[in-house]
Amino acid sequence: YYDVRAQDLKLEDVTSSEHNAKILRMLRDDDLASTEEEEGALYIVDYTKDYGNTFFVKEGDDWGWLGYFIGRNKQISNVHLFYLPKDGEEVSAFMEGIKHNRSIEYLDFQHKIEGDSIIDRLAPFIIHNTNLKQLRLFEVDLGFNCAHRLAVALIQRQHKSLTRLSLKYNNLSNEALEEIIAALSGYKQLESLCVEENLSRRDQKYYDMLAHIIDLKCITSSKKNAEILRRLRDDTWDENEDLFIADYDSDCGEYFCAEEG
């Protein structure tokens, strides 16, 4: 359907504005403009946002065509999704297109949505996109079943090139996290894993499971505190040095300054 109609399609007929038609045209023609801040990035939002290449979603925008052109684009590197429609068929059509993309390096979901509505099409994208380095799922209600399917996709992925994985606010239990962490065992380039604000029980197993893979910067308020935790974790602490834990910092000794965050 999409392949047959793509070149002759009047983009104004499937978008809500001239601006959005321009974004689709750039995606279709592999001519995505770069900004000083971020090269090859696309933002999808439902509010006014004057930043880079932004698709302002309104009634009249066809999600199937948006996903199709993203999926076929060879230039786009970052996709930031701050909005997805409530209509399940629109989400399915959009994700069906996205799953074919092979150039995206950073896929960023920041919209409250049921994991079941995206995971089966997100999985082939994860498996086959060899360029993917960063994945953030924020407020995507994964639960155990979706977490299992995500873990399977991570295992089946041949290119273990992920460097950052963020799964905040995703309704993940200890069992779900355990599956995902096991699936990451071959990802030697992984630098950052963030899993805060889930349903996990903070028991000994939780800490043992995450100790050597969690991004310490995600659980501390400063680089200095993260470095102190790293030295404690890796047993590289100088046994002649004392550790001070306080609500203030000091240059006199090693102070872990406990603040919010």
C-alpha cells in the first residue's frame, strides 16, 4: 500500500499543516535538516516546540505515513517520541513503519502507553537495527510479559552495540528486571542502565543483580558521589582513607554529600 503510493502522494493530504508536510517530505527524500544541537534528529510532540525537526501532531496527521517515511529514511539518527495516539490501530500502523528503519541510533519513548501496543513491533526493530546504541522507554507499561519479549529481542540481536538502556517508570518487577539483565550479559559496550522508579523490591537480590551493571550516575546526585560508589563497589578504596557521609561537601577528606537524587 505505502510503497505503491509513496512517490505520488500529496503530503498535504496526510498531514495537518504545511510544516508537517515539509517534515514528511524531508523524511521521504532523505533530506532531514541537521541542527547545531543534534544531527539527524526528529521530535514528535503534541505541543508547540520550536526546536530542530519537530513534527507537531494534530488531528489530520496520518501516523501510518509518518512511520513509513521514518522506517525508509536512511539519514535519521535520533527519534524522540513525546506523544503517541490513543487509537491502537494508529499506533500499530506507526510502529509497523518504524520497525523497518536501520539508521536510528537513539530511540526515545517518553509517553505513557501500554507496552503491549508497541513491543511486538519494537522487537524486530531492536533485533535488526545494527546502528541502535541508545534505547529509552519512559512510562511504557511493560510488566513481565512485555519485559520477557524485550529480553528475547535483546538476546536475538546479533550486534550487541547498545551503550545506554533506560527503563524508568515501566512497572517492572524483580523477575522482569532479572530477565532483562540476563539478556544484557553479552553487551560489553553497555555503559549505562537506568531502572529507577519501577515496582522492584529493594531486597538483597535486587542490589546483587544490579550492582555491576547499574549506571551509578543515575542513583547519585553528583559525579563525585558516583565515583565514591564506584570505588566502594570495585574494592579500590584506599584503606587508609576515611569515608564521611554528610549533608554537605568538603575538600577535607572523602565526603559523600547526601542530597536529593
